Amino acid sequence: MFTRRHFIGASLATTAAYAAGSFAPVWAQNAPNFGTPTLPTPGFRKIKVGDVEVISLNDGIARRPLVEEFVKNAPLAEVRALLASQNLPTEYIDIPFTPFLVVAGGRRILMDTGLGEFGGATTGKLLERLRAAGFQASDIDTVLITHYHGDHIGGLRNRAGEFVFSKAKVLVPAPEHAFWMDDARLAAAAEGMKGAFNNVRRVFAQMPAEMLVRFEPGSEVAPGIRSVAAFGHTPGHTLFDVASAGQNFTFVGDLTNVPELFARNPDWAVQFDMDAEAARKVRRETFQRIVANKSMLGGFHFPFPSLGRMVAAGNGFAFQPVAANA
Ligand SMILES: [Zn+2]
């Protein structure tokens, strides 16, 4: 099912997705012919997991035309039929961007950052959402990063070059950092892929040594928060498991793009998965574990409130969000 052609196709598509340049990824812009997505207000949703608060923070939504390449290994007609069966539009896809905040004791731990000042007009709302939820950027003591795509790290520094979460340590998966910061890989990268590598350098090259902390996936990154290797989407893509008082929450990052397609069909490969076969395997394994444990989960590209549970459905899984308002 996953031929070599698929792998090459996936990496070319990723390349094309970044081709608009390092600071304005085309996939984070709205497609002009399909109108503008409506953003949720106030755009955050808080739940309790044991003694811990978990808050989803909607950084915005990008509307993309649904094209053949979006799902690498399924006919467009099949993709459209699955959307239609869920009463969703079939000509375009709305992709939300959703960092999460974990408030545990005195700790305020942000997971991923959204696009910051580097995406389209309907993105970059994280700081506004944080304020609405009662927090300032300077309240954040830790930022956990799942992987180095621009929608996940873009908000770490603004256009002036300042570190937005100035008091935070930034914890990154060591294999992800090593991959993207490798100058030999940058030199060998296809022209269209260089923007992604350069964006990583914009964010991390001058980060002070005391701010940047590399961790090995599998290790504990904060009290009660364990990192979990989920390589495939990118070479060091990592999830975070939060445990408190017998309850569990997993931030699954980009284990799927929109779950309406890729949880329902875990074997489908979104164009952004760098190793589609590894991504497919870890997607199934992780969702099976989350269903078995009855964990709460949150996903970066899940529809607002982006928090809920996963249940088995057909050949895959269905996301059941909590109510949008508490
Ligand atoms: Zn992403």
C-alpha cells in the first residue's frame, strides 16, 4: 500500500508546502476563493485532569482548498465522501492550530506555540487566547515542543527577534533538534524545503543555552508529564502524557492532521507526514492505547475545543470533543 512512490510524493508535497518562503508558509494562508474561517471566541477551553488544569488555546484556523495531494494515498472522491458523511464542506479543509497550557501547582507549561507573527490573518492568536484565559506570556515557565514545523514553533520568537516566552525554558526533542539543525541536511535539502530549515534557525540559532533544553523522548519533562516518541510525521515528533490523581491526558501534536480524515482512516497519509509508514504505525498504536486507557486527549489540528476522547469507529477512530463551553 505504501510504495516508494508514496514516500517520494510525500516529501515533494512537504517541500511544495513550504515553497512560499520561510516566513509565510502557504498552508497557513486562507485560500481566497473559499471565504474566511470563523474563529471560536473566546477561543480557549479549560478542563480538569486530576489536580491539573489543561487549557486548549486556539491560535487560529487556515482554510485550504482540498486538493488531490492532501491525502497522498486515497482518491479525492473518497476523501470528499468521508467529509460529506460528517456534514463537512468537501471543497476545502479548515485546519485549526491549537497549543495547550497545563497548569499544575505553580507550573505553567505551554505545549507548542502556533504560528506567531508568521502565518495568515486568521492565525497568531495564541497570546490573545492566553490573556483571555488569565495568563501573560511572562507567566509561562516551560514550553514543550512536539516538532519543528513552523505552525508549532513560529510563536517562540516575534518579528523583532525577541523570545516571546522570555522567562521560559524551551524543551525540545533531541532527535528533532539534531535533524533540523544539521547544516549538511540544509545544504542537501531541495530548494523548496530550505525555508523550513531556515525557519528552525530563525527560532533556535541564537537561543541562549540556558533557555534551550534538549530531552530524549521517553523521559519525564516536568513533574507528571512524560514525553513519548512518535516519530514519523517528522524524524523526532514527540507526544506528551500528563498524569494526575489517576487521570490521564495526552497531547498528540500532529499524530494526525484533521481527525475527521486521519483518525477515521489512520492509514491515510497527509502530505506533511515525512515518513508516512512510520506515522501510520504510531498513529494506530497511540490511538489504541488512548482508547484502552480512556485517556483524555488534545490534538493540535483537532476542531475546537480540540479536547475530548477517542473511540473506536469502523476501521479507525472517531474524536468526541468535550462541549465547546464549560
Ligand atoms: Zn502541524
